[in-house]
Amino acid sequence: KAGVTQTPRYLIKTRGQQVTLSCSPISGHRSVSWYQQTPGQGLQFLFEYFSETQRNKGNFPGRFSGRQFSNSRSEMNVSTLELGDSALYLCASSFGGSTLETQYFGPGTRLLVL
Amino acid sequence: DAKTTQPPSMDCAEGRAANLPCNHSTISGNEYVYWYRQIHSQGPQYIIHGLKNNETNEMASLIITEDRKSSTLILPHATLRDTAVYYCIVSRPNAGNMLTFGGGTRLMVKP
């Protein structure tokens, strides 16, 4: 069974630009969660999508958004990039029950904002 | 959310058991304890989880105290590849799939 895949793996952008990251969950998984990891703040939850609907949202500004498609693939978008958005962005998938389940993480997308 | 407290770092000799403690004194009766680990710059990896009883799988054992206020993850025979940051997480019931990571414990396995 293929694991969670994320594309691209590395990305360099400049301030003010926008970026879209993609995540393909494990086959059969309907929940996709996104996390941001920085040296200063650690791993922080961004949002979770289940059945094309945002089910949970972390404490991030509106510049961070996401969506999920009918095949459960998910994208997240960051608009008007800031230097502080440089981070490892991780997505995780699970079957999608209402209580916390084992989540399987992808390798992440490393974003550098210059 | 129940908060967790872990030592920031620990060392362990290769081949010996690694015992990683976690304090979660405010845990609620229906909250699970989950353990994940993250090897440098990779995505976190699920290890084990439990509610009340001790649990064991091919990777590790989880010992939860009777009052559920603390737990210990045990790697029975640590190898160099077990060097990672280990996160103890307490679930929020009916909150979907949102993991709240703390600082974790950086385990260094030394030859």
C-alpha cells in the first residue's frame, strides 16, 4: 500500500508570492490533516479536511487555506508569503472517524521563503 | 486539552532499553495516550497508543499508570536508528484528527 505522498518536496519562493502544496492520502483514507513545523514553534496543526469539508482548524491566519477533492487528495495554499512561513509542511491521513485515529504522515514539503 | 510534559532529551546505550516518561496529570477519562516519533526531517511516525491498559506492539511497549496521570514508552532494545524526537500526545475526544504536539523528548542512542 502506497504511503502518503506530498509534492513538491522542496520549494523556494519570495515574499509576497503564493504557493500551493499537494497531498495524496493513503488509499481509502478520507481525512487529511496539515501541519506546519518550524524550529521555533514546533509542530502545529493547520487544518483537517474530511469528505471535502474542513472539520478542524488551527490558529493560523486566513492566508493559509486548503481544500479537499472528491478523491480525498488535498491542497493547501499560502498567499502573500512571509519570511516566517518558511517551514516543513506535513500532511497526514487517516480513515476519518470522529475520534482521534492513527495518522500516517507524508515526508513533507520544505518551503523556503526569501 | 490535557497537556503533556516530557524531558527535553535523553541518552540511551545501544542495545539497552530506552524508557521515555510522559506526564499527563490532567488527562480525562476518555482520552487516549498516543506516541509518535520523528526521525530528523522526516514525517512523524506512529508508534503506539493506549487508554488504560498496558500495550505492546512490534515497536514498543506503553505502560500507563493506574491513575493514568503518567505513562512510559519502552523501546526494549534501542538501536542507533531509534535516535529521534519522541512525542507523547493526549487525544481530544470527538475532535477529529487534530494532534497537539508538545516539545517531545530527543532520544539519542549511543554506540
